[in-house]
Amino acid sequence: MIFNVDEIKNKIDIDNRGPYQNVFMQEIEYMTILLIDIVKSLEEIDQGLKGNLTISETMEQTMEALQLNRVPISWTNLSYPSKRGLESWVINLIKRIEQLNLFRD
């Protein structure tokens, strides 16, 4: 799920916005950027494997990382620091998204 940052910003009262709300908004923005990149790179790989796109070096690196159960570098550059393998990283990502959804509501 990709967050609607503007909708969430509008729900938070600007007058009562404190450090916790600011950190929450930063996390929402970072997570949205990361999720957009993950979806985009996976869609590009899908299109490349179908023959609709030429497979680029970045796509090859992403596919190789996924095959080796590693987090692709392009995702790592946009995400939180972690030494986890891909499976553990994705599970942790899902938990973070769930936590942000709880705070959002």
C-alpha cells in the first residue's frame, strides 16, 4: 500500500503538530518513496521479462539480488539501514507499513 501523503497531512491538526507527528510524517514520506520505487522496479522487470522493455543493467542487478535473497541496492538506498536478507527485510517492511497504518488511523 502506498500512502496518500497529502490526505494524511490534512488529517493532522497543524496547531497541535509536535515532534511525534513530524517524525510520523517523515516516515510516511520515506516509506511512500520506497514503495513507489519497489513497485516501479518490479513492474519494469516484469515488462523486461515479457519482452516489452529492454533489460537494463539496473534491472539485471535487481534481478540478481532477488535471486540471491538480497535486498536490491536501489531499495537499500531509499530504505532504513538493515543487514537482513530479502525475506526478513520484506517481513520487517510489512510490519513497518502495518505500524504506520495503525498510527495513521
